[in-house]
Amino acid sequence: MGVWLRLLVFGGVSLRGCGGACVPLGGSRLLICRRQFSGAESETLKQRRSQIMSRGLPKQKPIEGVKQVIVVASGKGGVGKSTTAVNLALALAANELSKAVGLLDVDVYGPSIPKMMNLKGNPELSQSNLMRPLLNYGIACMSMGFLVEETAPLVWRGLMVMSAIEKLLRQVDWGQLDYLVVDMPPGTGDVQLSVSQNIPISGAVIVSTPQDIALMDAHRGAEMFRKVHVPVLGLVQNMSVFQCPKCKHKTHIFGADGARRLARTLDLDILGDIPLHLNIREASDTGQPIVFSQPESDERSREEEWSHRCAQWQP
């Protein structure tokens, strides 16, 4: 389980003040005045900028009953984000048996959590008319996939999607959770922005393969979270290497150490390397995630260190 839980160590964010500019309205000359602020002036400028940037943004409100929110994101689809989110949630629960863990799937157009967690059916409603999560492997789960047919396409415009996200965030009875792992959709669009601005997030995990095309989008994803002041805990390098089951020869199908290079560029940690392995794919497709179904496998042992680091993390 180690690889899955290393992702809760993150660094601080440093903000630097910069100069202002003054441009006169009349005359033919352009006068640019630059000033350097220090001490109290610099702090006042930072506060003023923060006030301006916050205008019109929704106020963050915690999800009732949830202590920590961890979002798992990727710039590119198909890099194993949902697999990482599922196994992270299971690893958190297995690493600390006293902790309650939930899993929220906000990938409205392509929900994967129902299949990966082997769950079907519609959520029941509580007395306060809130949806009750479905439960499997000790993890409370909620997904748009529970509310629509498995093969039904969601041909929705932005406003309908945002309404659905609001319901998933505010109309679910989670009870009391220590961790809520959120499986985000790929990209840097409305859903990511809405989630980031509406609820306090302890940190974001970026998942990518070592391939250059995937890394470009992972870079964008990390920068987006920084812009909305969400700590980026680090990168997970998925499908890092393939080892032939017969001859044991290792092949870097998607390139070698691409995510490590990106992590150095962004001054982030690599939280773990997950190999391209048949067992991981089969476990996900059958709804028996590898952290749960194969506790003695080499793949799970890679997650053990990650799990331990996650349990040691404090906000």
C-alpha cells in the first residue's frame, strides 16, 4: 500500500510582492513608475490584492462531517487517475483502521468509481433528504454513476454540470469522515475550478504517465491548483515501467522518469512510481482494487510506504 499514501507531504507556497505602475492619461510620453514595497507596505499590498482577487468568488464552506479533502487530478485522461484515487482511499482506510474514509467521484461525464468499487444501485435518502453513500470495502462512495444508467451519455451543458457538482458536494450525508478522496475529471475546466473554490482542500495529487504529452497537461493541472491556492502534494508517476512476466526484461513504454523531471521543475515531490502491470488493470476492471484484493502482491508493497507517509501527514 506504500505508494498510495506517500502523497500527503507538501511544501508551503511563497508569495512575493511586486511593484506598481502609474501611466498618465495625457501627453505623448508614457511614464512608468516602479516602486518597491517592503515591510508593512508590502504586507498591505498583498492584503489588498487578496481582497481584489476574492471579489465575486464563492466563500469556501467545508463539507459537513468531513475533516480532510484530498483531490486526485490529472491534466490528461487515461493516465490512471481513478485507479489511483480508489487505491489511495483503500490504503488510507487500511493504514489506519480507526479512520473513516469516503470517495467522491465528480467526473460527471465519465464516472469510473461504481465499476472500480463494484457498486450498483441508487442512493437512499436520509430523513433530511440527503443522499446516503453506497458502501463497499469499508469506503463510503458517491458518484453520478449511481444516478444514471451505466451506458447512458450525459449530454449536458455547463450549467447542468455545475448543478450536479453542487448536489454531489452539498447533498450527500457522509456522516463523519476523516478523509474524503475526490476523483476529479481530467483537465482544468469548470468542475476543477468550482470544487477548488467551494470547499477547503487539504491538498491535490497530480497523476501522470512519463509521456511528454501527458506531462504537458499535468504541468497545467499543477499550475491551476497553485493559482487557486490549493497545495499540490506531489506527482504520481503511473505506468512507469513494464516488466515482462516471462523474461523479466523492463521496458519504459511511455518513457523513463518524465514525471520526476517535471517534479523537479515544479519543485514538487514524486509520491510514487506505479508500474504498468496486468494485475492492477484486472483488479480495477473486476471491481476488486489491488490494495484490497492482493495484499501480498509486489504492487501492493509499493503502496505501503505511500500509505505510511499519508497517515503521518498533518495539515
